[in-house]
Amino acid sequence: MTISTLLVCDDTSKADSLQALIGSRPELRLTSSVDQATAQGRISTESPSLVWIELSPEPVKGLSLLGELREKFPAVQFLVSYQTLKADLVKSAMQLGAVEYIDPESAEQLLPDAIERVIHKLNEAVLGSSVNRARVVAAPTAPETPAVPDETYVPGAQASTRSVTGVRGKAAELSGAPGSMPWWLGPLLILCLVAAIVYLAMSQVHQ
């Protein structure tokens, strides 16, 4: 795996040595060397996998740039370098997301391991993207809800079958289902039957 690398360096006296250091590693491919002011635009156009930031001559300014770039380009990996090994700078660089802090004396020992970690993180990012795409493809599609209910729609249809039947039954009673007997016919028939019985009883008395 060859890692496209962008060098960000405002210290012109160090640029050549850092370019040589990057060129000495077959895993790294230097795309260009820029100053801090143009770093963001160059990252946008070149899309490097690794950005190497030299903190000289103003370490605080370099760390501020690291924080800004890390936030704007979360998929990019970052290395920082400085002329001396300072505990506060190392801690700040790690907290801001740098993979490694490299000083000239330890460069040969630290750089191979740093490159391995960069490759590991890049592979993790690629694998994570593939898994997420697979999840999106495999995710079941939710059934679409009709924009306009059809004639069989009953409010509260997600309740039980009994409740749906009850709602429909009440609607049928109120509207009067075809072929059903009017509610007043039953009492009228009973009244007629009682009147007939009374009439027959009176007829028996008069006889």
C-alpha cells in the first residue's frame, strides 16, 4: 500500500530534509510540499491519505492548524514533527489526533511504526465504509403508507380484529344494512298480538 503524503512546512530550512525522509520510505509517496496558509486548499484538491505537519517555527500555530484540519478532514491521518521532544507538545499533538510525534533523533525508529498505524487506520476506515454500505443495502425497506385510505380503511385498524369488527358493525347498524328488520316492527307485532288476544277473550265473555 502506497500512502499519498502532503508535507506542510513553513520552515524552509527543514523542508528538504523532511522531503528526503518521506522519500526514504517506500510506503510513502510525496504529492507536494506546501506552507500552512495553503494546506487546507491543497488537501481539498489532492485528497492525500496522510498529512505531515512540521510545527516549526511556531509550534502553537502548527498545533492549531492540526486541530482545524483534523476536524475538517476526519478521514485523513496526521503526523507532526518538531526539532525537540517536548512533553507538552507531544501530549497536545496526540490529543488533537496525530498518529505520531517525530523528532529528528528518533525519526528512523518511530517512522516505521507510525506508518504501520497509519495503514491500519486507513484500512479500518475502508472496512467501516464497506460495512456501512452493506448495512444500507441489506436494510429492509419499510412498507409505504397509502397517502389516501381506501374504502376498507378503518380508524384504529392496528388494534385487534375484534375492535375493527365492532367499529364496522356499529357503522352498519347506524346506516341500516340491506335486508335487516326495522327496530320498531317487533314491538308493533307484539302489540297487535296482545290486541288480538284481548279481542278473543272479550268475545268469549259475551257468549
